[in-house]
Amino acid sequence: MGKRYIDCSARELAAYHKKELLQSIADSEGRVLAAETIGTVTPMLVNITNAEFVTSLGADIIMLNIFDVDHPVINGLPEVAPEDTIHEVKRLTGRMVAINLEPAAVRNDGEKSVWSLTEGRRATVENAKKAADMGVDMIVLTGNPGVGVDNKAITKALADLNEAVGDRVILTAGKMHASGILSEAGEKILTKEDAETFIEAGADVLLLPAPGTVPGFTMEHAAELIKTAHEKGVLAMTTIGTSQEGADEATIRQIALMCKMAGADIHHIGDSGYMGMALPENITAYSVAIRGKRHTYRRMAMSLVR
């Protein structure tokens, strides 16, 4: 019998494989916090990675956005071989690491932005295998703003990746916002049918918007989707992907409690408080809201050499 994720030391987490990680998250009863960070921008503390910063504020899972498996960049990281990038993030944070891969084509149709998709960020079997070999614990199939990821594409990628790396890596699927597909906005971002399809295709974790983050996505709708996930034996992760990670702390607490009431196993907070991670005080405020100060401070204080 393993320990709850929120009680695990860095050494204990490092020894866990997919099955133990999923069980330890489930055993934590809605008290696991995932913080998304972008490694390609200048870190908020300049020469300290955003991954280390969010860890110090109470985050349990590091989610790397805009991470290219062909050209890994985490600004602020000590110089390591490209293939050792994820291992170094894990060494410095003592946390499990997830990356986003997007089931969409690379488009060359004009203005480039930080969100513009590159080949090494696509949800392909080759990229998933590279990620698993690098030490990634979780692959999140989703879409960044305007990329144009629809639920059908997520399902196809999920089935392919489940066959290729499903025994090694936790597979998470869903959308935080419409991702440029206007026909899949509001409640249509994720329907009960979508959820069931994702689970059948091999999702270990269902990803959905946090209530209060996208128009029309209510706590009741989230609760229905999470109930579907739990009935089928998979976990659920609510997500703040609408830059509300830069809102005031009262808003963050309200979202956190709605996610808790809806049944979230993992609470995700996005990467655009400024650019690259949530506002520091909001990460800690979210943590305190879902598990209190004792667990928050314990998480912040626990040495990585334990």
C-alpha cells in the first residue's frame, strides 16, 4: 500500500510508476495541485526555473507547456544534455512532471506567437515515445489558444498514444477552453459523450475547464463529467486555462472550492498570471483552499533529500 501523493517525499515519488502515481493521487482525495509553467520565456525569478518557483509555493505536479521534445528549453535550468532536461527538472523539484502535446498540424499561416505549434509539440507516437524516454510521467493531450484542436483529434491521438506508451505514461485528455474551435465552446468544450469517448480511447485522467473559467461551464456540468470519469475508474483534472490564474486571490479560492465540490482529483492552475506561471500568491492561495495551511506548508517545507 503506497502513500498519498500529498504525503510523499521526493525519493518516494521518484520510485513510483504510473499505477502507483495514479493511486497516490486518488488517495489524496482532491488535494493535488498541478501548476503549469512555460520554459521558453524568461522565468519570473530570471535564473531560477518557474518549475522550481511553483514547487516552492506548494505545487505537487509540474506541467510544462510549450515543451518541444526535439528542442527542449527550460530557461533557468543548469546546462544539461537535451535528453536530460526532464530528469533535471525532476531532480530540482522532486515532483512528477507532465508535458502538453497537441493533436494538430503545424500551420505556417502568418504571425508567429509563443503558442504557435512546432513539430516537437505535436501529439505523435514518436514524440510520446521521446517524452517517455526523457522521464515524463504524464502526457496531456489538449490545445493551446487558437491552435485548433478538436475533440475528434484528441480521441485519435489518445488511442495511438495509449497503444505506444500507455503502460509507461499517464495519459490525460480534454480541453481547458475552445482552443480555436468555436463549435466546441461553452458546455460543448466537453460533453458527457466526449468524456466517455476519451475514456474508451485510453485516458487515465479526464481534463475539463474549472467551473467559472469558460462561459457556460458550470459546477453542475463539471460534476456530471467528473462523476462519469469516476464511474469508469479514471481521475479528473479541472483546469484554469483562461488567464484567471492572474485574478485576485478571492476569485482563485472560489474557483478552487467549486472544483472541489465538483469532485476534482487534480486541480490545475495555468501559466499566464504574468507569462510563464500563475501569480505566486495564487498558487499558495489555491493550495490553502483545497487542503489547508498544514498540508500547504508541509509541501513547501519538505526537503528534496528526504
